[in-house]
Amino acid sequence: MKLLDKADFSVIYQAELDSDKELFNMFSLTEEDYVRLASKYPSIGFEIDGKCVGGMFIRQDKLHLSVLPEYHGKWGFLFTPAFKWAFSVTDPLKAVVNVSNSKVIRFIERHRWKLIDEQGSTLIYLLTDQTTRYPK
């Protein structure tokens, strides 16, 4: 289990598509478009057993973190180094989450990140290095 210097945006696209198909359908965002747009931003990948299973990138002050569904709950050992990397790029960060994404909302609530805005079906959370609960 390790961090990769750069994310595999095709993997992140598949992970995000799984969590929010409605958003991708609404914008008709193809995998090629997504990879082209997202690869402009700072990123890291998550590798488990030699396979890229997700990663994160930062677009302005927005954190995008995605993991393939079969690896949800299995990437925890990467949490601290991944978030330390993210906050070295930008601190504070915002996480933008669809209200229907219950898995991500539970993850955010466990870490006690602050809800700072609601815009229709979108929740916006504030994440800082100082308020992040890192595993001991």
C-alpha cells in the first residue's frame, strides 16, 4: 500500500462515476474529457497490491478524493500521508459533496469536518490540517 507521485485519472474517473453517475450524465463528461481536464492539477494516486485503486487531486481549493468501490474502507493506511500531501498543496481545502452520497458524508462526519455551505443538493465542507483527525 503506497502513494503514487501522480494519479491515474482513468481510475479516478471510474471511481467518481460510480459515486455520482447523475453528475457525469448531466454534464456529458466523457472519460477522455475528465482525464484531460483533471490532469492539469496536482495529484497523487493510491496503490494497493500493485494496483492503482484511486487517488486525489486539488483543483484550486477543492479536494477531489476517489477510490474504486471495492477498495472503500481498505485505503485507511494511506489517509495520513495523503492528507498531509493535500494540505501541503493548499490549506484549507473544501470538499464538495452531493447530498445523495451517503458514504462520503459518513466519512466526512467521522472526521468532523465543518459544513460551511449548502447549495441545493450540494454540501460544502471545510477541511484544515489542524482540524483533521489523523489516526494514531
